[in-house]
Amino acid sequence: MTAAGSSGAAGSSMGFCALAAIAIWRSGVLPPYSGILFAVGFALFIPQFYGPPAVRIGHGVLVATGSIWVAMVLWRAEPAEVR
């Protein structure tokens, strides 16, 4: 894969994470801030490789915290009524 192809894939995945965070923010069902850590963690996915091991460990904690928070919120959310 070329550098252009990998940056395009990284850009699109970061865009999808940003869209997920915006959808969580606007949903009115889920707490608005629950998607922020998730989106920030995945937006920093590529840059974390250029840091020392402490930065990579911190990034792993950030991604895990954001993902677990979103999962817990979704697990506890009441199902919406279908019209």
C-alpha cells in the first residue's frame, strides 16, 4: 500500500469516528460527552506512533476509556420505540 493510500484510509476512518461522535452528541438519548474520548482517541491513532512508549500507553488508555464509556452508555440505553 502506498503512503497516499494509507493516509486516505486513515483519514476516512478518522472521519467516521468524528461522525460517530457527532451522532452521539446529537442523539438526545446518549450523554453528549460520551463520544468525545472515543473520537479523540481515534483521531490521534496515527500520531501516537511517533511518540515515546509512554505516549503510546497513554493513547491506549484513552482509546480504551472512550470505547468502554460508549459501550457502557449503549448497554444501559433504553431502546427507542418503533413507529
